Amino acid sequence: MKTTAPLPPEGTRQALIAAGIRLFGRQGYAATSVRSLAQEAGANIAAIAYHFGGKDGLRLACAEEFGQRMAGAIGQTGGPPAIGPQAAREELKLIVRNVVRFLLSGPGASEIVPFMLRELAEGGPGIDAVYTGFAEPTHRRLCALWGQATGTDPEADSTRLAVFTLIGQLMYFRIGRSVVARRMGWTTIDAPEIGQIASRIIRNLDAMLDTDRGP
């Protein structure tokens, strides 16, 4: 099943969120003024207080937007609570393809990921919102699929770390996009290159699952 990641938001409130994602990601929270946010969004300064209660509220809304877009990229592919090992493996592969596609060619991915990396570096309050609303439930879901695919405990330390390892592979190709393109001799990273990246990560995933297979 192919999923379509949500487009960057539109409208005044959404334009402010888009502006926050861009400026907070480029400059950091402290260095971004309310005036610059309003100018970037083409809105009145008062609109920030009206829609979000202030700059802090806008920051939180930007973090929530990150979670929503990532959730949209992953897609609601989950089946019944218990599915067979091969079905769980195929679902993990589908998630890999969806996320690689979003991170490397999805609308707004070049801005939303730097924003979240900046939040992580600054220890921003948006981290809590992303963790509870997206990161933890998504990680648990991936761990459950991993356990179903391997016959192992989905909450074992080894399983949780394996899923984090998979996520790290996915994120690197967004963070290190320019390095990857340069080393590979690619002038662009479009559909053919994205396909190669996804195939390589899926091969890694198969090897990890085979190694972790329980009795």
C-alpha cells in the first residue's frame, strides 16, 4: 500500500507554522523574533498570539506538525494485533520505502527535519510533544512488528535498539544527503536514487531480522 505524506500546511495559521519550521530550524528558537516569524509568514504579529498564544505556542505547533508529517509518511499500514512473520516483515519493508521517499523527496522534508534536529540540540519543549504523540507509539509499533517478524520479545532491549538502528539508517540519508550524493557521484537524488537507497536499507533490514530470529 502506497501512502501520501501530508503536504505542508496552507492558510494563516498554517503559514505561521511553516515559517516557524523554517526559521526555528535555520536560526534556533532564541534567535528568531516574533516580527521575523510574522514577516516570513506574510501575517500580522498579532496573528501569532491569536493562533498560538505566543512564540512558545507556535514552537509547540511546529513540533506537532513534525509528528503529523512523519506519521503520514509512515502510513497506517498496521494489520491485526498479531500477524504472521512474513506479513510483519513486509510491513516493515513498506514503512522503510515510505519513509525514505518522504525524507528524500517529500514536500517540506528539507525544512521539517532540520527543525526537529535543532529542537533535539536545544532540548526544546517540542521534544516532549513529539515523543508522546509520535516517537514512542511509532517505536512501539515498529518493535511489535519486529517481534512478530522474528518471534522475539518486542520490548526486549535488543529489539528496541534494533529498531533505533533502523531509524538511524533512514534519518542519515536525509541528514547526510549532500555527502551521499557527492560520494555516489549523483547530481540529484530522485526516484532512481531513492529506489537504490531503499533497496539497500531493506537488504540491511532482512539481514537484521534474520540475525534476530528467535527459536
